[in-house]
Amino acid sequence: MTAIDLEQSSSIVFDAATKVYAGQPRPAVDNLSLTIEAGQLCCIVGPSGGGKTTTLLLVNRLVELTSGDIRIGEQSIHDIDPIALRRSIGYVIQQTGLFPHLTIAENIALIPQILNWDKARIRKRTNELLELVGLAPVETFAKRYPHELSGGQQQRVGIARALAANPPVMLMDEPFGALDPITRANIQDEFLSLKDEIGKTTIFITHDIDEAIKMGDKMAILQDGGVLAQYGTPEAILSHPANEFVERFVGEDRGLKLLTLRTLQRALEQATNRPVLMRRSEIQASNLPRIPETATMQAALSLALNSQSTAVIVTSENGLDAVELSVQRLVELGSTTTAPPKTSRARADA
Amino acid sequence: MSDFLGFIGFSVNNFGLLLDKTIEHLAISSTALLIAIVIGMPIGLWLGHIHKGEFIAVSISNLGRALPSLALIAILIGVVGIGFTNVVIALIVLAAPPILTTTFLGVNGVDRSLTQASRGMGLRGWQTLARVELPLALPSIFTGLRTSAVLVVSSATLAAIAGGGGLGDIILNQVAYGMSGVIAGALWVAVLALATDGLFIVLHRLVTPAGIRSRTKKRVDGPLAAPRVDDASAPEEQGVLTSR
Amino acid sequence: MSVTTAVEPVIPDYGQASECVVNNGAFCVDWFVQQWPTVFWPALVEHIGLTLIAIVIGFVLAFLAALVAHRFSVAAAPLNGIAAVLYTIPPLALFILLVPFTGLSVLTAEIALVAYTLLILFSNTLTGLNNIPADARRAAVGMGLTRSQILKRIELPLAVPAIIGGLRIASVLTVSTATIAAFIVDAGLGSPILKAIQSPFNTQFIAAGALAVLLAFAVDGLLVLLGRGLAPWALRRRNA
């Protein structure tokens, strides 16, 4: 029985979800209400002990709710058999959890096999997924065992396996937490580009605020005791932290972090008085450093710092138009063009 | 069945004999065990300390396990003749390998970062061995001692066929002692083996340093740190059990 | 060379004796070859039979017990305790203690031999079943595998190397212990050894002893190959 429609993205709704572990005085997750829209990636972020993982495990019923409800699409998870529920949820964990006695292909094929897909379909799906997560040539990787792969490759397999039965929902528990910084950045980038293609509603746990800012369509910040401190877009949270806890958690450099979220193009579009386009001869004559408008504000400031210049030239995508932005102007753009606050404040018990 | 219960009467009437034979049994066993320790432990300590000879140190137990004690005693009859010496030599051959192997595994298995730290603090090689490696290896060493001690008490029963004495004298002499005597002897030796096992379980607990007593499993830190599945069978059973 | 000189009562009365036999040399090849079809080959076959039956029955019992202990962890300690006591009793004593109940029979020998295999097979199988890495277990449950699917598809395959390891030790031990069964039944390689002790004739117990050791190694080797066939991943993992 598959209670949730596979291959269809569904929203996830937490409705006053609460978990109190037996023998614990305080709840691990406290009256959590938030809605993750279909196809969106929500990063749950917070200090350790903030109930992040518990929140995740409530969804696939590895931990049962004490009170409240969680709905996937229209359906309460209580109305779905836990086994069927889990098969319709992709699950990725930090330590990969790959089965050491199965090859990569067999690891990915496990759930389709249990769901009795025919062999040709399983094979097709496995190859398709290996390619999707960038493990090519497929034939080589399919026959390998997990320990024969690097940490980053193993986690790609973990993601492919979670996608195998095309679940509408993905749960990712610090999936890139064990990887070295370079591998981590690469796999983050690839996952981001893959995310829109697969369009799964995803809950992504991390303790790393930068990862959350980079990966999340929305961020939910949990503070001690599993209390939701703030839920909103990274931009909204960075520009308008809901309380002191969030402000401290996102860091004093939140202004700089915000700059990573905005491209020059967007900043210029939102600017009240736009700078004048440079003439061709001016562009040619200038020896200021150049940067494409698709780069972030942060990159532009960084470039100015590195080249010790007081201004940069921002070029359009076709390379024909350009404007000159002084550092002063960049700072103004960064501080004035913040998005209007659209953040839901947490209940005032923090 | 009457034969079986007859052991009670026999034990009561021949308590002195059983006691004498038990003492003889223990004399053979402890002599062999002590010599086996003197031979096996230093080699295991040294090989473990220098992290060399793993193949030999482990294979020797496998080899010992395949060696039937009966055949060993019989062959030694041909080489050294009948008597105490024969039996003690046979028992040493059986008991030394498990001691050597577990000592090696214990010392070799001590976390390298600990020995490195102790060297970094300026301890000499033998000081590292005595103060770091040996204490941490004691639980493993006592596992081997337990295996060897039980094995020796058990195999010493066969000493009788080579005129070595011990409780086997009663068990293998139905003509003189009757079925009741044979059963009584077998029960005594069974109890003796279980008591030896118990003694070494207690010793094992006593020698385990308090700091590592409750530590169960190492934490798994990353995807590559997952325990190797093929190593996981209990070392107690895998490495050191040997033939009877 | 005549055989008329009485040396000692050590020469078995087996027809014409060579110089080696007369002097009770360490190993008389001619005598061994001569005795092979009537003494050693039958003893070897009997020995293989004794061992094989004990291992098969012991494995079935220990495997079922391990499944129970795996499912209900409270059962693990008592089951292990029983197996440990059986394992600790000296073989000769156990053989003898069974005689009043099952007589001087192959049954007695098998009961004792099975008893000795239990501890190793049980504890290795249980260790193997519990061997699944914590992250793999969590992933398996999280993916929606049922308890029996986890057992069949994950835990049992992962336990294969440990089970084979247990079978190797148990077989080698049983080959060795089965020689002692000769005290109660006239079968197996222990038999010629015991007979040779009556009149210490070197070739006979060296040959029988060596055959037992070789048999142990052969069984061990076969099980290693079986393990490689059943769990190729473990081998590749080791080499990686």
C-alpha cells in the first residue's frame, strides 16, 4: 500500500508537533508549526540539542509524536502504515548508511526490488540516478562496493538511493556533514542544481548556518528545547532576525552573509537611482577590475578589496553594457536593498 | 542410572584418592601453564610492541587448534617416553600459542596515538610497554590465559594414557574403580574445569583497568570509520580457542 | 632380513616387517602404505563422518538459538551461558558422563561433539547478526524495510563472514576433539592412536595424528573458499 502518491511532490505541514522523550523533563520538539511548500527545500538549523534530528525523525515515524500532527500533502502521517510511509520518503544520513555487502547498484535498487519493480525498470532507474548524481561512467560505479568509493561519492550514492523509488519527500540529516570542505562545497553546488530538476520537498538538517543559507529556500531556526525561533527565507532571517538568539546564531557578519545571497544584477534592479551606463570608450580606457553582473555582491566587494581599488566595473551578461560601482556605492546597495520583512516571528517564549 | 548415582558413594568413600588425584592434576596443569606463560608471553609482548609478526603470532594459534591433544601425547610417548615430562611438554605445546596470540593482539591493538603520546612525553620503549601497552593489554592477555588454563586442565585428563597421573587415572581405569569411580572422576574434572574458568573470569575483571572497564564500542565518526564487518567476531572466540 | 629376533612387544603383528618397522622408526612409509586401505582410510572416512554430522547438527542448533537471541536479546546471556558450560567441560569427561545414558555408542560421541561446537557457532553467528553498522541499520529502518526484510537482506548477508569464521574454528576443533571419541567408540582417527598406545608404535600414531591435522587444515581451507564465494564483498573490502 502506497498511501502517498509517489512521483508527485507534496507539502509537509507541522501542526503543533511536540515530542517529549520518556524520562525527559523538557520536550525535544516543542509545539512546532510550520509549512514547507511542495518542491521547496527547508533547512532546519540550530545548535546541537535543539531537536533538529528529532524533528526529522518525527516525519518518517522513527520517532513518534507525543502530540500534534504532521501532514504530508493532505494526509496525516498517523493514517499511513509506518513502513509504507518510509518507502515514500527518501532518507539520507550523514554516515551514508550504505550497505557494505551490496554493490552501488544493489544499494540503489533495494527499495525498487522490494516494491517488485521489474528488472529492466530497476536497471534503467539505477543508471539514470547514477548519472544524475554524477557517478559516471555508470557501468564502473554500479559494480563497486561502497568502501571502494570516496566519502563524497558514497554520499552521492546515498542521495541516489534515497531517490530510487521517486519519493515525493526527502529527509536529509546533515548529509554533507562528514565531508571535507572542498568536496562539501562541490556536492552542495551539484545538489542545488539537481534540486530544481527533481523537485522534491526536502527537509535538510544542518548545524552549519552557511550551509543553511546556501541550500535552503527557507530556513527554520530551532533554539534549545526544540522551540522554533524563526522561519523564513535566508534573506529575511539575515536582514531581520526575530530575536537575540537568532541574531547571535546567524553571526555578527550577517551583513556579509546577506551579500552572498544577492547578485549584482538583482541589487541593481532594486536600486532606486541606477548608475549610468558607461560609454564603450570609457570601458576600454578604465583599468578597474571587472566582474559579471551574475556574481554576488560579496564577490564584488571582495574583488575591490583584493585589487585595492575603490571601484569595480560590473559587466552585463552579453558583455556589451557596463556600469562603474564604487565601494561606497556597493555598501549602500548592500544595506539599503534588503527585502521587506516577511518572517514569521516565533512565539515569545524564547 | 544406578551407575551414575553411584558416584556419590564413590566420592564419599574415596575422597582421599580423589583429592590426591586432583592435586596431581593441578600440579601438572599449573606447571605446564606457568612454563607456557614464561615462553609465550614475552614473545607476544615483544612482537606486539614492535608491531611485527602478526601472521605468525595469529597462525600459531590456528595451528595449535588443529593439533589433537591425543595425537600430541601419543607422539611424545615415542619421543620422550612415558611420564610427567611427556604430559607437561604436550600441555605446554597446547597452552603457549593462545597466550602468545592474545598477548600479541592485546599489545599490538593498543591505540597507536597512545603509544605515540607516551613516546612524545619522553618514555623509553620498555617504559611505554610497561606503563601503557601492558596495562591496556591485560584484559586481552587474561582472555588468553583463561583459554589456556581451561585447555590445560581439560587436556590433562588425557595424561593418564602417558602415565602422567591426575584425574584421568580414575576416569580411564574402569577395571579398578568401576563405573561409579569413572563417573565420579569425570564429574570432578568437569567441576575443576568450570572452577578454573570461573577463577580466570574473576581475574580478568580484576586486571581490567578501571578507565576502560565500562567502555563498550568505539564511536563511529564518519562514513569511512564504520567498523570492518569481517573483524567483528569476538576475538575471544576467533583468535585463541585451541584444540583439546 | 628375518623377523625372528624379538625386539619388544612394539611391533604390531602385520605380516612381513621392514627394518624401519622392526626398529620402530619415526615414520615407516612402507608400513603406512600397506596399512592405508585397511586401517587409515576407513578411520579417516569415519572421522570425516563424525565431524560432519556434529558440525551440521551443531550449526542448525546454534543458528536457531542465535536467531532467537538476536530477536529477544534477553535470551542471549542464558543461551551463551549454557553453551559456555558445555564447552568448558573436558571432552573425555563429557563423553564418559553421557555413557550411562546413551551407552558406548556413536550417538554418545555425536552428542558430545555437537555440544562442543555450540558456543563458537552461537556466539559468532550472534555477533555477526548484531554486526550491522549503526548507520546502515538506521538507513534500513528509515527506508521502510520491515524487520524480516532487514534480517534477510541486510543482517544475514552481513553475518556470513562471522558465521564462516565460526564454522572454521568449530570444524577444526571438532576434527581434533573427535579423536578423543575413540575412548568410547572404535571409530575415527583416535582409534589407531589409542591402539598404538597399547604398544607404542610410532608410525601408527604419527600417521593418525598427521591425518587429523591435515583433515583439519583441509576443512579449514574449504570453508575459506566457501566464505569467499558467499561474501565476495568482505574480501574486496579487506584488500581495499
